[in-house]
Amino acid sequence: MGHLMLNQQFPKNFLWGGALAANQCEGAALEDGKGWSTADALPYGVFGEIMIPPPNDYLKKEAIDFYHRYKEDVKLFAEMGFKILRISISWARIFPNGDDLEPNEHGLKFYDDLLDELANYDIEAMITLSHYEMPLHLATEYGGWSNREIIKHFEKYAEVLFDRYAKKVKYWLTFNEINMVLHAPFNGAGIIEKPENISKTELYQAVHHQLVASASATEIGHRIDPSLKIGCMIAGGPMYPLTPHPNDMMEALQKDRETFFFADVHARGKYPNYMVRYFLENDIAVEITEEDKTTLKNTVDFISFSYYMSYCATADEELNIQARGNIMSAVKNPYLDESEWGWQIDPQGLRYMLNLLYDRYQLPLFIVENGLGAVDTLREDEHGEKIVDDQYRIDYLREHLKQVYEALEDGVDLLGYTSWGPIDIVSNSVCEMKKRYGFIYVDKHNDGSGTLDRYKKKSFYWYKAVIESDGKKL
Ligand code: BGP
């Protein structure tokens, strides 16, 4: 397979694995007492229509039926040698309305069983408390994260999970890609109004409530077990200036700060001054209490991020040709190729991002998403065996892992790497099955048809060899 041999290897205790989100894989949308979640109300993707109540039929309703088939899937992850699986918990399975008095035991039971199954294979779990969803009731009745009340419901939810799983799970994340709230307020914060009708004050108030809730959850987790490792999670593409013109440099710095602001608060426990200035200059009046400031001092143990692409910035309106991204788009970089969905591919950007984050915070890092969304074809080989030849995915991942290795050599403290969607799942941005990331193919299609059978792709064997050789055989 043309394995590239590196002189060195990744650390022995490096946490190799994959990452999933409840609403994109589980299905069982209303089973065992689960309530509607905001993810169900976005049946056609992040920028599709918000549908309340959700329609009768949509892809995520069944998704890949991980809820019933997780044993088969965990077995396949174990076969690849996973050390860790990042999952998220569906808040609406635990508190169907979000403001219920007692948690739903049936919902918890599913995660008890899933975590036990992982433990059977010595696979660690990493839990994301909120991966782009919250109980829909909290959005419709309270206005989502714009409302301060949500903090206490989230604290209660977090406490239930930390209490129950602290002994089983060491790595925790609070909000998935928390910085994307600025670009997709319903997806990230359950704010139903149209983005153009949401004032900057309301948006940043919601952001602030999430930041406080994140710090508060960190405090709760550490109180229950000080040895837990609790991190934040940001969508982490670095911003390059389109030209060396000082205006472009400044533009790139400001745009980068839309990401770093979130990590700064999580890592340093307070708002950075550039944000205070931004609020003042834009008449943004966010209510930040003294108690909030104290809560924010509960900083994270590590910083995690997703990496799919780098971005470009220019101050020149005329040069502003946009490249698509999953949630955020930016100026097109003329030096980069792009995926079938227009996401610009930049392996070196990953090394760059790792160094930026490590230089800035000197905290351990974790790459919790990376991968290529592509159209895969299941076909029969000459022996009648069903195969998917996804060499393009192997190439993408190899180039990125080579850069991860470079960053390790640079001295970056990196805990692990969980590739996105190790098994095909419903995409978040476009809610399609056609856009696949997996090492495992799932027979399920955009129109909802398919047997849901699982098949190992070529990349399955490649990733297995990578993990087995501690990253030596790329
Ligand atoms: C990130 C999300 C994931 C995931 C991934 C790939 O933004 O955290 O939930 O879906 O992007 O995006 P997509 O599924 O839209 O291709």
C-alpha cells in the first residue's frame, strides 16, 4: 500500500481513535423517552429550514441506527485498534424537555451500556456534553442560550453525567465547536430567530451564557473528581492573510480572534481586552455579573479542536472570492485544492494550528475531528467481495498525520487524534449520507433507503496499520 516510513513514531500512549456526534449517528429520535432536540428541528442541514415540530421523516431520525447497532460498530472500532472513541450525549435523552425534575433512566441506560461495551474492548471514551443540540423545548420555551435560565438546566444535566460516569470516563468536552455559534445561532445555541434579526448583544449574551455554563461544568466535574480532564472544543482553522499588505495582516488577526476569543476565555479564565474593546465600539451590552467572572476562573485542562481547513482573510472587498466551509466560509486561498464540497485542503495548516495553540496556551491539545467528506462507491471486486477503494481518504489523512508528526517534533504536547466519523454518519452541514467520512461504509442513502449493513473500506485496513505501528506506517 506504499506505506511511508517515518524515522520516529508517535508516543506509545497517543490516543488514536474516532469521533461521533449523537444526533448524526444514533437515530432512535423518540425512543425510550427521548424528547425532540434542536438537531431534529434542523432536518435539512445547518442552514436549512428550522422545522418545529420536526417532519415525519428525515435522515437523522434513523441515521445509521447506532442506538441499536453500537455493539457491531464498537467491535469494528476495536478491530482497528482504537484507544479512544469520542461520543456525545444527547441532552434530550437525559432530560427530554431540558427542564424536567428527574433524569430519564432509559436514556442513561443506553450510555451505561455503550460505555461498558467500550470498556470491554479497553477503548476509552471521551464525552462531549453538547454537540450541536439541546432539548428543543429549551429553544421554543426559553429562547435557547440567549436566556440565562439555561445555565442552571445545563449544570444539572452536567452534574448527572459527571456523577454517573466520572469513574468510567476521564476525558470530557463541554460544547462542540463553541465558536460556531457566531455563524449558526440555532445549530449552536438554539436561537430560533433568523440570524439577520438577532442583535449582536443577544448573540454575544448567548455566547457568554455558554462560556459561563462551560466553566461551571468544568468546576462541577473537577469537584466530583479532580483527576478528570475537561477541555473546551473549538472549530480550529487558522486565518491566513491573502497578501502581506498590513491591512490584510490586521484583518487576519481580527478574524483569528473570533476563534481565539473562545479558547482565551476557557484557558485564561477571563475576557481578553480586544473583546472588551469590540463590545464597546459596537454597542454590544452583554450582562456579565461578578458571579459570572468568578465562575469563568474555572479553566480547562486541555484544548481540543476540529481541523478541516485553513481560511484566508482580505481587507480588499474586490478580492473577496469566497471558499465554502462547513459552517463558516472565507476568502478563497489560490494555493489550495478543495474537496468535492469546496472545503480547501491544507495539511500544513494543521501543524500551523497546533503550534499557534500550543505557543499561546502551553496546555495539552487534542485533535478531536479531522477527515475528508467524499462520495464513496461500494462495488464488487473480482472475487465478488464488496469493497470501497477510498485511496483519496487515505491520502488526505496521511498528509495530515505527517503534519501532526511534525508538530510533535516541534514540541507540541498532543494527547491524541480522533478522526471524524470513523463510520459513515449523516453530515451536519448538509444532512446527507452522500458525504461520507468513514473507514466503515454504511449502506444508507440520501433518500433513506439502504440495508444499514456495514462494510470495511480500504482506509479501514490503512488506519488499523497506522495505529498498530504507533503512526510509523503512514
Ligand atoms: C464539524 C462538526 C461535526 C461534523 C463535521 C463535518 O463542524 O462538529 O458535527 O459533522 O464538522 O461536517 P459535515 O458533516 O457537515 O461534513
